[in-house]
Amino acid sequence: MGRCFEKSAVDLVIVGGGVTGAGVFREAVRNGLRCLLVDQKDFAWGTSSRSSKLIHGGLRYLKEAQFKLTLESVKERERLLTEAEGLVSPIDFIMPLYDGAGPGRAAMAAGLTVYDILAKKFRHRYLRSHRVKELIPGINTETLKGGYLFMDAQVDDARLVLRLIGEGVRQGGRALNYTYARSILRDAEGRVTGVSLMDQATGAEFEVSAPAVVNATGVWAEALHPSPEAHLHLRPLRGSHLVFSREKLPVDQAISFFHPTDKRPLFIIPWEGVVLLGTTDLDHEGDVNLEPAITDAEVEYLLGALKGVIPHAGLTREDALTSFAGVRPVLSEGGKSASQESREHAVWVDRGLVTVTGGKLTTFRKLAWDTLNAAQPFIREDPLTGEGDAVFSERRGTTPEGVGHELYKRLWSRYGKGTLALLQGAGPQGLELISGTPYVWAELAYAAEHEGVCHLEDLLLRRVRIGLILKNGGLDQMASIRAVVENYLNWDDERWEKEVADYRRLWQGCYNPCPPENK
Ligand SMILES: Cc1cc2nc3c(=O)[nH]c(=O)nc-3n(C[C@H](O)[C@H](O)[C@H](O)COP(=O)(O)OP(=O)(O)OC[C@H]3O[C@@H](n4cnc5c(N)ncnc54)[C@H](O)[C@@H]3O)c2cc1C
């Protein structure tokens, strides 16, 4: 992972360092292909760091009779729970049931039974109303009939991307962030011959030869490859979240519930020591090249939903720690409401250019293999292998002395083999927790040294998620953060001032739930 690349030919260039591109990269490198992955901004800068962080079957897709998508998602969830243990973790959900609102008990029982059958595990159960009240303090009890408990899974989305890229790089792949793919290069017959790239830091342009290019640019996909299906185009749909501390919103299980006004499904999800409330689903009218942010209307909508389900929480905008927004790459035929749009993916092939877009974080492996199988004829004759292999091949060994087992497990799940260097470099205070977070200081040092950090925002929003979970985005801890990473980043005072000022501006504009003009 980094910024240095000797400009030679490769077998495959992957444009887009979100979960889709990272999944393709990981599997292609495993097959011995010489691969280059590029992202115009940071790895996971796009949608893949801004999701609801669920690895889920998607109960709501069952309601819309999207059995194929649910089955694929449930299979992937089960696989990732084992193969990415610690990074992908089980999470209990409660869905409260109300008289005369939302689905009834019979409908939920049927849906959850199908969900469990698809997973081949029987895990849901009915809860009487008194048990729901115990489990969700402050829940709206008016007409509460009971509820269902069921299981799904959650992830640190950006770390999933970085783990996939990290393993690919350690096995010989090359990955460059802040490298923009300007255009696809072709020969006289229109066959792909490579890609024209630009280093965003210097403006330097260069070309890389390759017989195949994967366009995994999510919501940007049609810029490199306009849809070949006249009726099907990308519809950017924004989803936003509010983030609360557990003191303000004390829930131990996730809650799946319906908005009192438009009846859309929403979630309250404990994650990384905080609680996420989301999400919205709206046409994104803004420029997709600019960082998206929650709007006032979305804040009101989410707070209205919270008031409906936990009225006694009495939370306001000022109580939120942070907010974040992302834009879904959804393929649309038109004529549907945002929430009715399918989350299926599409693969388009054009003489060596293979575009993959749509889909979900959960199904990234499936997307990767559909893409690679489409790209293979342009690269080599032999089929690619390993579709059934475990997603990560780096295996965790015995917990080293002096390191807690849970910490070691957590670090390995995020850094793979990099954990060894992380621990070696950790000074006496390195394994202490950064206050208010589940991260240890040595993670910052490791990321700064080994994970291609170009800007402060890369470190605080994606390598660790301090920017999402600490009030003020970690700006209050900047002196300590600088002390830990400055030896690796080699920024002088002027650069530090600029990085901090840029990060402050970004955080205030796009992650602060109460930007100064609202106070
Ligand atoms: C609010 C929200 C909640 C969601 N929740 C869930 C969930 O809980 N579970 C789930 O499974 N899915 C969820 N999703 C969907 C999931 O996040 C996306 O499907 C997935 O992250 C898309 O990944 P991607 O790699 O295709 O796109 P992206 O992550 O957007 O990656 C594309 C990358 O391409 C780069 N790029 C674009 N153009 C160029 C270029 N010309 N040159 C170089 N790089 C370029 C971009 O910078 C970007 O980093 C959610 C989505 C949203 C918005």
C-alpha cells in the first residue's frame, strides 16, 4: 500500500479501492495475477466507509421477494462470521411489534423462519412485551405486543477494505491511493491495452499497460463505462446516520424498527462503543466528487424515528457525537421509490473493460468472482481458481505474551500479518486504549507507517474511526495523535497545520451533526 509504482505492465488494473475493487484485487492476487489497484482518493473513501456496517441477509429484501439476493447475502454472512472472525461479528437484533403498525407476528415469524432456513441455523425467537421493555430501556410501550430477536452481523467497513488490500499487497499486488484513472486505453480494434492514470498529489500523468481493466468505481462507474443497457443507469441514493454515545442511547442489542411517518425500516446499532441511528434513502442531488453530508431534513427525520421508538431517550441534535453520509451505487430502471430499488449488482464487459457496480458490502466476494470470471478470458486461458477459498489466508497464531487474547484477536482481524509489525513497534504505552475508543495507540503508528496514509483524514476517518466516534472528531486529542505518528508521516510544522486545518474544515462540514451555523 503506498504511493510508489514502477511503471511496468500488469495483468489487471483495478480502478476503485472500495470493497468491490479490494475484493477483486485480493482474489486476483491470490491467483498469481500481477495487479495494480488505484483509487482517486483514499482507499475506502467512497461508499465503503459510509455504510450501516452490517453484513446482513437483508430481511427487507425478503419482503420484496428478492430471495436470490437474500440467499447470497446470508451465505456470505455465515462464511464471513467464520473466516473474518473479529472483524465480522454477530449482533443480536430486536424488532418490536406494535398493534396496528408494521408487520404482524405471523408475517415476521414467516420471514425470520425463511431467513434462518437460508442460513441453515434456527436462531430467531419471540419475546413477550415485558422482555422487550427490559431489553430496550425507554421503548415506546403504547400498543407494544412483543418482539422478535434475531441475529445478523456487523463489520468495520473501511477496515474490511484495508484488510483485503493489505493481504493483496503482502502477496505481491500493488495498491496506490490518490491515483485517478483518467481514461481506458484501447488499440485500433477497441481492445483494452491499459489505463491512463494521474497522481493526484503531483499531477503527474502515466500509463500502465494491461490486457484487462476492472472498473469498480461504484457510483462513478458510468464515467468510465456508460451503461450498455439503455434502461438501466446508476441512481446515486444518499444514506445518512447520526452517532450517539452509549450513555445517551444505552442499547446493547441492535433495534430494527419502522419510521412512524413513512414506515421505512431503520436501525439503531451499537458499533465500536457508540450507537448508530440510520439510515435515510434519498436521491443525492449533490456532486458525487464532494464529500456528502447529512442535511437538516435528514437529522429531523432520524430524530423523528428515534422519538417514535424510544420516546423517553429525549435526544436532540446536540446530543449526537457525529454524523456521516454515503451515496449508494444503485442500478435503476426508473419509476421506483428509492427504497424499492434493487440492491443487485451488474457486470458489463467491453473488450477487456469489465465494470462491476451496484450490490452490497455483504456480497463483495460474489461481486469479485463474477467480475474476475468475466475478466479471465482477456488475461489468460486457464480459469481462475479459489472461488471457495477462505476470504483471508493469513492465519492467526498463538497470542504473544503480554498481549491480551481479545486485543490480539481484534488486531489480527483488522491488520492480518501486519499485527506482528504493529506489536513489535508498540512502545510501552502503545497497547493502551485511546480514551473513548476501542483503538490502541499502536494502531495509529502502524497505519501511519504501513498503510499509505497521505492525509490526516485518511488516518482518523478510515484507518481508525476516531472521526466517527469521538465528539469533535478527535481534534481535542491532536497533540497526542501527532506525537505518536509524526515520525512516520514526516510532515513539517507547516504541513501539520495545513492537515489539521483541512481535517477540521472537513469534519465541521461533513461529520459535525451541529455545524456552527446551526448552533
Ligand atoms: C448509507 C449506506 C448504508 C449502507 N449499508 C450497508 C450495509 O449495512 N450492508 C451492506 O452490505 N451494504 C451497505 N451499503 C452498500 C455498500 O456500502 C456499497 O454497496 C458498497 O460499499 C459499494 O462499494 P464499491 O466498492 O462498489 O464502491 P465505493 O466504496 O464507492 O468505491 C468506489 C471507489 O472508486 C473510486 N473511484 C471512482 N472513480 C475513480 C477513478 N476514475 N479513478 C480512480 N478511482 C476512482 C472512488 O474514490 C471510490 O473509493 C450501504 C450504503 C450506504 C450509502
